[in-house]
Amino acid sequence: SAAGKVAARGAFVLFEGADRCGKSTQAMRLVHTLEARGVEAELWRYPDRATAMGKMIDQYLRSKSEMEDGAIHLLFAANRWEKKALMERKLASGVTLVCDRYSYSGCAFTAAKGVDGLDLEWCRAPEVGLPRPDALMYLELSLEDAAKRGGFGEERYETTEMQRAVKASFEAMREDWWDVIDANREPDVIQDEVLRIALSAVEKCRAGRELKR
Ligand code: T5A
Ligand code: NA
């Protein structure tokens, strides 16, 4: 038939980790490096503070508004759901999405609050059905080394106790297929490792091969 060729799928490449581990730095660099190598790539980040829901999240994070812990958790998840169809269209059209935080941050941060009833299992429920990453790079940095990168900002969750609990939640969620990256190195050294992992995910998606998870 005259049916067009199906475009190779782009890869969903995700960075996760506690605050100041270098996610944004690595994600931005990766997009540039991939593009320079002819891989069509876009930088995505969550929360997406540009949407109506994202604006409510932004207000909450900047402590300009208060919300029940369950409600803000669902809002973070809804902020991913509202972008789901677009994300899937982009991936299907062959664009690789380099994403700065996703569902794993969503679960790690809410669970870290230690609120009765809002355990990891509860946190995961609204994430089920969202796109799963083809590669998840967990940037690992000790609290001490993170502290060397400057003081906390003004946002909610930027306290030592919260960050300690967030790291514990990530540890509890950690699965074999994640790539754990030592984030306490020079950005260029980290980027070499990040690029290898991303290119391998891009190749697998292009070839339509079974992914390791
Ligand atoms: N959240 C998020 C939820 O509760 N639920 C959710 O569902 C989601 C998606 C969003 C907040 O919302 C929470 C989590 C967060 O609390 P954000 O906007 O992602 O927060 O957070 P930011 O404050 O922008 O980013 P982080 O603090 O997490 O920092 P990054 O992105 O990990 O680190 P980066 O790259 O900005 O670097 C931090 C500093 O370190 C330096 C950088 O120059 C910068 O100064 N640096 C290095 N220094 C030495 N060596 C290296 N290798 C370095 N790499 C970077
Ligand atoms: Na960031």
C-alpha cells in the first residue's frame, strides 16, 4: 500500500534526584549535545508552571498559597496528565524528550512529607497510565555535597529535613533499570556518562527494540 513510513519513536529521557544535584544543568546540556549530533530533542520540565494548573503549583511552591497535601499531590500529577497527549505525539513523531523531573519527584516529595495515609502506594496511583521513561538517570549527591552548591532557595521543600526524607523516598522507589549517576563530579564528566546513556536509549527506540525495564 501507499501507507507512509512510520517514524522511529523518540526517547523519553528523564533526570531525577533531590535538589541541587544538577538535573537542570545536565538536561539543558544534553539537549544541545543531542541536537548537535542530529538527534531532534526538546527540553521538558515538571512542574510545567506555564499552564493554569502550573500557576497554582508555582504559587504553592513559593508559599503564596496553601493547599492540602493530597490536593497539591494530585495537582502535580494532573499537570503531567494535561501534557500527556502532547508528550506522546512528540515521542511518536520521533522527537526525543529530555525531561527535568517527572512522576518520581512527584511521589518522592509527597511521600517525604510523612503525612498519614499519603504513603508511596497512594502517591503512585494517579501516576499510573502516564508515559514511562526509556531511561531514568538518578543523580546522586550527598546532602553535604549539595549544601556546598549554595544555600537553599526560598521555595517550599528546600530544607535539610525535607531533602533527607526525599532522598529516602527515592531510595525506596529505586528500580534495577535506573541509571544511578555520581553527581559529585565535574559537569563535563557527568555529561559524558549522561550522553552515552541517552544515545543508547535513542538507538533502542529507533530500532524499536525491547527496553530493559
Ligand atoms: N515537585 C516537583 C513535587 O513536589 N512534585 C512533583 O510532581 C514535581 C515535578 C520543583 C519543586 O517541586 C517539587 C520538587 C521541587 O521542590 P524545580 O523547579 O525542579 O523544583 O527545582 P529547582 O530549584 O529548579 O532545581 P533543583 O534545586 O532541583 O536543582 P537541579 O536542577 O538539580 O540543579 P541545577 O542544575 O540547577 O544546579 C544547582 C546548582 O549547582 C551547580 C549549578 O551551577 C547550580 O548553581 N551545579 C554544579 N556544581 C558543581 N558540580 C556540578 N556537577 C554541578 N552541576 C550543577
Ligand atoms: Na532544576
